[in-house]
Amino acid sequence: MTLTEKLLARAAGKARVQPGDNLWVKADVLMTHDVCGPGTIGVFHREFGKDAKVWDRNKVVIIPDHYIFTADSLSNRNVDILRQFVRQQGIPYFYDVIDDPDGSWKFDAAQGNLKRQYGAQYAGVCHTALPAKGHTRPGEVLLGTDSHTCMAGAFNQFATGIGNTDAGFVLGTGKLLLKVPETMRFRLEGRMQPGVMAKDLILHVIGEIGFDGATYRAMQFDGPGVASLSMDDRMTVANMAIEAGGKNAIFPFDARTAEYVDARTRLNGTKSSYEPVEADAGEQFVFEMVVDLDKLEPTVACHPDPGRRKKARELGGMKLDRAYVGSCTGGKTSDFVEFARVLRGRKVVIDTFGVPATPDIVRDLQGTFWSGRTIWQHLLDAGVQMTENAGCAACLGGPVDTFGRINKAGIKCISATNRNFPGRMGNKESEVYLASPATVAASALTGCVTDPRDLLSG
């Protein structure tokens, strides 16, 4: 069996499964956030009763992160609905934006978007926060009310996004009926060259198979090249499986996985035991592809879908209006380090926005010094508009006052985020081009799509 098949077989109590089998799968973690959480809670109460209790309060993780730093009253109310539910259920893993468990959230627009407006418990973008807080363990099943839940497949687990109705059912029963997907194998060989990032790898793969090329399939990334990828790299790759239609992505377990998970579970006091899965000999795949990491180049996904791949060099000269770095895909510490490496000592020539994924990443950037100045200060010196309010922000548009949102037609934005369908980051008449943080940085400096290797070598 493949990695995904072994995970689902274990979670269903089966000795063996095959693609197409329908299984009742036990969930190890259910995650929801402020956009889908209220709807999920509504389904749960409707189906199980207003006084019903969740199947296991220690397996529910609730992370407000999407429409947080906005004066929109309905968005603010969503966080209050989550808080009330958590209080009723006694759920310990709620990463609230405020510290008062009996309080009410309200964004203060008068303070502006740049300075911190969250309490000590706030965790930021759910997909980045889940591993950081010790909720992603090898060999487990993670279900989340967000399509990019597949990012946790970096940790050798089955992780996939589900809808509110399914999530409401899981809240009450702890299980879900799933069909075993076919597995596509992507064998990684070699090592990425300077200026090339994990985002270039996954954009290359999606460009090869198309934005629907993995529909309801598992995307398994293995081979000797995996050893050269950091956990951040693997998260970036797994995160965008959904952009090819994938049901999930998955990586093999290795020492890097163990080091990360062990450190995070100890730090946060979360469950520390886990049992990774290893693939069987003679795995059967519906598709196989070898990716030579040495030969990858900076890549851009053109408007209006992630499958429209071109090399950055091929787009040279295409003028841009905006640059953006952030989200679960492109807002991690390592993403900002590469972003800053290109920008350091230079000035951007177009509006450029930076949104760290979590408060921990804000602290990393504000507490790490290069030549006497923090990385954060280097970014500010370069002209980047940096916000301390970690979250999803403009990655998915949001209310009109969302930091970095595209509110005008005709804007062309190069972004380190994960999705570029029309209207994704705001105005439906804008265009979003997906790229790595390094490519975004180089393009922000020139005002047109630019291969970062041209600046790194200079």
C-alpha cells in the first residue's frame, strides 16, 4: 500500500485497503476557524442537539485567522461565536485573538493595520499554527474546514479539507466516510539551486499536470531529494496539492520530521506519541513523475489559475503594480528570510506588503539581527509595508479594509500566496501571479517579473 492507503487503513481498522474503497475513518484532530467554524457549530447543534457535547474536546482545535483584523462587525462576531462554543464545550485548544475568555473581539481601525492587535494566545494562520503548536503528528488523520489543510501532509499524516456539514458530523462522532484516493507519485532527485525555492517546485509540478490533474488523488512526494527539503519546504509543497485538485499530499517520515514534531509537542505540551507509516514494497501508483530539483528554475503561475506556469525569465518585462508576501504558503520565517535576502540594501519600486503567518514569525523577524539591524527593519528600510497582525489577510480577499487587499480593477500583483483565481485577493478585475518569496522580492525591486538569480548573483 502507498503512504495514504496505509494511513487510511489504520484509521479505519482495516488490514488492507485499495483505491475506491469507502471507509469510516477515525479523526485524530478536527480543525476549524472563524470563517467555517460558526457554520460547523450550527450543523453540529442542529443534528446532535443544542446541549450536545463534541466527541472528544481534546481533539478539536479552533484557530481564528481569516477575517480577523477588520472593522467588519459580522467578521468580528464570528470570533465571539467560536469563543462561546469553546466555553460551553470546555475545549482547551482555542487560540483566541483576545485574552479575556468572557470578552468580545473588536478590531480598532483607529490604531491602523500595522501594530499588534492581538492577545497572548493568538496563533495566526491555522495551517502554519497547527504544526507550530504541536497538533501535526505522523501517522494521524487531520481534518479541517479549509482546503489548504493538506499542508499537514508534510508531517506524514493524512490531512484534507472538508466542508461544514462533514465537520459538524465529525464534531459529534469523531469519524467520517472517505473514499480511498488513487496515489500519484512524484519522485524528487537532486537539490534546488540558489534562488530556487519550494514554491518553484510545486508550481512546476502543477504546471506539468494541470490545476485539475490530481483531482481526488493523493500526491506522494518521496525519493532522495526529500532529504534536502526543510519542513518549511515540505509544508509549502503539500499546501498547494489542492491547487492541482488533490485530496491530500504526503511526505515520508524521516529524522527531520521527528525533530520538528518532537520539539513542538514538548514545547506546547500536546500529545507526544505517534506512529509514522512507511510505504510497502511494490506500491501501486496511478501516475509517476521524476522531478530533478537541480534543474528547477524560478517559476510563476500566471492569471487566472495555478496551472498556467511560466519561467520567470519568460515573463521578464511584464509590468506589475503590487507585490505581496504572506499566507500559510509564503509567510513562514524561512520565506521572509529569502525575501529579505534579495531586498536587503535595496528599495522596492511598487507597493509591497508583508504579512507573517504567525506571531512567532513576527518575533523571529524582529529579534534576528543582520549587521546590527533586525530582518524586520531591513524589510522596512526596503520600503515593505509590514504588519504585526499575523493572519490570512489579503490572501483570500476579505472585507475591503483588509491589509494588502486589492481594491482596484486592473492591478497586477505578484504574490507568494497559493491561489490566483479571479477575485481571490480582492477585485475580480485584478490579476494575481504566484511566485516564490525570492521571485516576489526581485520583482518588487524592478517593477516587473524578475528572476531572483539575476540579483543574487550581482
